[in-house]
Amino acid sequence: MTMIYKSEAGGRELLDHYRRLLDAWPVPAEHVRVPTREGETFVLVSGPRDAPPLVLLHGSGANASMWRGDVPTWSEHFRTYAVDLVGEPGLSAPSRPALDSGAVSLWLDDVLDGLGIAGAAFVGTSLGGWTALDHAVRRPERVTRLALMCPGGVGRQKVGWIFKTLLARPFRRDGLRESAMAVAGLDGERDRQALDDVVLTFTHFNPRREKLPVFPDQALRGLSMPVLVVVGGRDAMFDSRQTARRVRECVPRATVQLLPEVGHAIFGQAGPIAEFLRS
């Protein structure tokens, strides 16, 4: 556990907090553990058993709890599978498959196979958006639709100052709180709960520090499924305008929404994404 956490005690505190959030999950859910080549993967499953599958992939430094505000909407019409990415602060294995290879997609193949899913729609944000996009490029037959919020791997990643800001004062929660507000674009009052979660996480968690591989134009042009991309104009982590431009130019069946006053953390998209997924 110390591989991804700064201490055993910190890791336990984070996971205890996560389990309390799972206990308060807003809709009935099953807790499923899927064996994979990267170790056990935790999946939170909600919605009607006979509904179309929808796979949810969270961002870096997060877990399935980030979807708790969205899943009541999506689980009305979909069987939702909120996956804890391996190597992140959830209940999956601490393994971190190499991003510059097919290892992440192979892990996701194992997850889908273990859940009995041949193909599904995907919603992903940030690192989860990169993961969903990587799988769509490598396994297009398994991805029916893609809804991506501030995805990595398309626009330029602005990593240098972000890690310096987030990690420079790890023992000062006030400084970490200010840094999280700047990096994620969170408001101290409106987004208090989300901000508290971010501060707690990065007090104890060691994030991945490598840049996400960028998808070439040819790979984006090969995406045949409908794709929705939502980006924030004030995203401090990725060049959102470059993301929007490349998706518009390269992805054949793309819908792009650029929210000018929004940062990296994008909220309130459950309804529009549900409409896209059902169209």
C-alpha cells in the first residue's frame, strides 16, 4: 500500500473515508471484485440488470465515489459499472500498468470480460477519459459511445507547475487547499465537499507523475462511434482549446462543448451526458 500512499496510516484513513462514501451510495449497488492481470479490481454496479451497460472511469487521485452525484440519473436507463482504476486511491490493486503500452487496455479487457460485458458505452474524466479513449482506439468493437470530460491525451498537458504546486507543501493543508482550488478550478464554498475530498486525498496519496501519451491524429480519425467531449476553458491541467480543436478536426462523429468559465473539474453534466448516451 505504501507504493501509492505516503504512509500506511494515511492509506487506511483514505480508504475508511471511501468506504463511508460507499455506504451512503445514493442508489442500490453491488460491490464486485474482478480478478485481472494487474490484480483485483473493484467495481460498483448499479441500475437495472437488463439495461445497456455503461462503464464509468474516474480521474487521477479519485475513485468511484466521484460519480455519486451522477449515478442516480444514469442508472435509471443503464446498468452502470463504476470502476476503481488500479493504482489510484480506491479499492483496486495498487498496480500501475505502463501508459505508453497496451497494458491499460489489456487490464480493461480483463475487467469487461470478468463482468461479462462484450461492449459498452463509456464515460471518463481526465485520466479516466484517456483510459476510455485509449480503449476505444485499441478495441473499437467494445466501445459503443464515448462521453469524455477534460480527457487527457488530446490537448497539451500542463504538468510541471501543477505537481510543484500540489506537492511542494504536503504538510500544510491550507496551502494544499489553495493549490487544489487553482488546479481543479474548484470554488471554496460551492464545491466544499469535493475540495475536502481532494485535500484529504493528496495529503496521503502519491499520484502518477508521468505525462499521458498523446493520441495521434490518425488514431482519432479512426474512431467510428459517437463521441461527446466536454472541456473547461479554464482547465489548468490540459489545453482545453487544443483538445476541442483536435476533436472537431479529427473525430468523425464528435460533439464538442467548451465551457468557458469552467476549470478541470466539471460538474452538472449528468443530464446532457444521459441525453447523448440515449440518442
